[in-house]
Amino acid sequence: MQQENLSLYHLVRQPKTPSSKAPLLIMLHGYGSNEQDLFSFAGELPEDLFIISLRAPVRLEQSGFAWFEINWSGGGSGKYGDDQQALASRDAVANFIDEAVATYPVDPKRVTLVGFSQGTMLSLAVALTYPEKVKNVVGLSGFILPDLLDASFKTRDFSHLSIYSSHGTADQVIPVEWAQQTKPFLDKLGIENTYSEFPIGHGVSPDNFKELVEWLQSRY
């Protein structure tokens, strides 16, 4: 479906049965990809979801798009580099949620973010900084970047927020050890969350996909 004139370019899949307040699912792709990537899974997700797949705002020189550029020469988690771009993208996604619920026939209280890799970092940053805008997060092959969180994020009300995260034990792009920090971080905030690992690389296995769909269906 052709997008409305909103601030971020996106693709839309409407629910099979029209609804004035459909649950909204927003997809955030990974570094170097585009809005078509996660959208390819839209047909395998519940038919009652209103699905939007976003294109990240930073165009890369080599190809594709990103939520922020990466400093590949950095060491450790510091390689996830341009904080100003990342913060701008975080706020752009938060603003887009407002635009989407004002434009499309969706329920503002049932908004889910689904991210992959860098898109997971943004999804978690948006949910932890603006929890009033998000009900669920599905974070795949990513981790929490504390530098992308608002300084006062710990004072937010997370009582309605649920988070599913998963990672491949053989991930060659983002070490599984980084992802393993997600659950204890969320536990300290009292956020209901699930973390799973699968014997795969930087991707989503059929078992992983099945589990995340079941988790999602039980929460929106």
C-alpha cells in the first residue's frame, strides 16, 4: 500500500478485516538494509495487525539505509558510533508513532515495535525513553545501548511494557554476550520480558520466528 505523507518513508499492510482500532506493528530494519527486509515477513504475521515497515533516515554511501552510521574502527560496543544520528533517529521514530496513530485506523494503546539488529537498538531506545507510546517490543539480534536512553528514563512508568528479545549463539556480527545483558537490564527496571537464544548466526531461525509470533499473539 502507498504510504501517507508522513515524516519517514514506509510500507503498509492493512489488516485482512478492516478495523477502526487495529493493533499497530512497526518494523525497524537493520544497518545497510531497507523497509523491504522485515516487510517480507508481513504475510506470516497475524492478519489482524496493521503493519508498517519504516525506512531508516540515514542513506549509506555503500548501499541501503541506517538509523545511524557505525564507527567500525572503534573497539567493543563503542563501534556503534554516531550518537547524535542515533538520538535523532530515536526521536524520529517516536514522532512517527504519533503521526501513525493520528493518520491510520489503529489503536494507540496497542503499538508494537519489531526491530532487527540496529533496528532493535532503536526499538528498545524508543520504548525505554517513551514508554507511553509503546506496548510491546520484539528485539531480534540486537542489544540495549544505554547512551541512547534519556537521562531520566529510570523514572518512567514501564508497568504496561512487555519485551521479547532473542539472539543467535553463533552471531558473528553482534556477540551474544552483549545481548545477554538485555534481560538483567530490563529486570532491574521491573519490565516484563523474555529472552531466548537459538543456535544460529545473525538472523532469525524458523523456531525463533514461531516463538516470537506466539509471544506477540499473547500480548497485543
